[in-house]
Amino acid sequence: QFSYVDADGNAVPVTQLTFLRLLSASARQNFTLHCQNAIAWYDAGAGTFARALRFRGANEEELGH
């Protein structure tokens, strides 16, 4: 589960995120994953995306590589 905060570290209300989602045509989000020995995207050793992270959008659509 994700939580969203503003530049001052205050929690962003769910209603604000809902309006942002409804009134936006596109979005971009950056995140950092810190997990030792994890493969988050492409497994060069196996040559596959099988262990890649997958995300679910607000419309329940799965987003992946």
C-alpha cells in the first residue's frame, strides 16, 4: 500500500487525489525500491521480465513492462 505526502510531509487527502485522477489526462510517478537481492524490472541473468514489478491503476488495470 502506498501513502502520498506533500512537499512538507503532510498527508494528501484522498479527495484531492481523486480529483487529480479525474481531471488529468496523464500522470507520471517516481518511486525508489530498496530491497537487497531483488529484481524489480528485468532479470538480465535469466533474460526475462517474469519477476518484474506490476502495478494496478485506479481502474484496476494492471500496468507492467
